[in-house]
Amino acid sequence: MRITHPVWAVLIAVAVMFGQVIGGSAPVTLLLDPGHPLYRPLGTAGITLASLGLIYLVRRFLHRRPWRDVGLARSRQAVPHLLAGLLAGGAAVAASSVVSVTLGVATWVPWDHIGPQLPYLPLAIALALLGQAFPEELLWRGHLFDTLADRLSPRAVLLVTSVVFGALHIISQSAADTLAERLLYVVQAIALGFACGAARARTGTVWMAVGVHVGLHTGNMLLPTQDISYGLQLLTLICTLSVTGLLLLRGRMRNEVRGADHALGGMR
């Protein structure tokens, strides 16, 4: 059976999203108490393993697509792309935080609250990587991005993967209290999906997309703010993430032009 229609591909991806979170964390939830020191590390590792397994099975038996096209290419560029994405995502959050504080819609969290948490920052980043960034990017910007590319234009692929990814965040936990804030939170997730999708489009792999996603969490850890107007703070983050995505796409177009010029030069 080969299911490649965009609607089915999206629905299957949504099912995998829930499956990797619920199935990946279920063993730890059943066996360990939430207060156990290994509860979160094992739970997040389980989500990544479940993601790898489920996506492999879907690609192998439903979509009949090769694993190599999922975007996990091992190359010399993988680490630089990951770090570049981390910088891009972190810069988007930093810019948003600075603008929010400047406009008076947020305040900085006092240093005496941040300092004691810094020794745990590497662990927190690792948990964000395994629990959210890697499995989600592997699914949306890796598997689904590749699957939809056969049926849709590059712009449509970027739009669909971003919107569906963001729409699922309507059930995510956040500081949103009102319907308007919840909708803005969804738009913020769509903007994140757009930035990550632009990274995938630029590099052809998921490594930079994973970096952008981790950069969002890292920026929030290093430069945390206390919201005064959460909705307006979300608006600033939507803007900075959107600009990040546009800059990444511009870089992709520049690379394509250079590649075309090089090819023409070779023909001459």
C-alpha cells in the first residue's frame, strides 16, 4: 500500500505526532514516579526513539519512500548547520525579548532567579532537543516535507507543514489565558514552523531546522522574560521568527543563483 496523497500524508503525520509523544513516554509514565530523577530524561529519549521507529515504519510500509530522503544526511555540514540554526533561533528569541522589554510588554526575569539554573542549562537543552526539537523536526520538516514534495510546489509544502504543525499547538500548554492569546500562540508556532521549514529548504536536511527549534528553547532559557501583555509579546516573536524564515529563504535563493551561474560558467 502506497499512500502519498497530501491529505492522507498530513493526517498520518498528525497521528504519528500523537503516537510518538504518547507511546514514547508511556513506559516511563507507567514505571517511574514523576519525581524520579530519570523520569524526564528517559521520557524524552523515549519520544525520540518512538519518532524514529514510527517514521521509519510509515515510510517503509505506507509511503514507500527511502529513509535517506528524510533529511538526516550525515555530512561535514551537519554540525555547522545545527549550530547555525541554533544561532538563528536564539537570535530571533533574543530580538523578540529585547523589543518586548523596550516596548514595556515584558520585563526581564531577575538574575538571581537565572544564575542558579545555569549549571543545568546543558541538560535542559538536551531535554528540549530529545523531547521536542528533534522528533518534531524529523516528522514535519523531515518526513512530511519530503513526502509532500512529490505532489505540491515548494511554497505549498512550506505552507502546509508550517500551518498544520502550528495548528496542533492549540492544545499545547502555554501562558495564554484568552482565546486571542491562544490563537496568537498558534500563529507563533506557525512562524516557528516557517523558520524551520525555510532552514530545511535552504540546506536540504533537517539539521538546521532542528537547530532553529532548539534555539527557540535555548533563547527562552538564557533570556527569560515575565510578560506584562502576553499577546503583544507573542506578536513580537511572530515577527522575529518570520523575519528569520525570510532571511533563510533569501539565503537559499542566493545559493541557487550562484549554483546556476556556476553551471553556466562550466558550459562556457
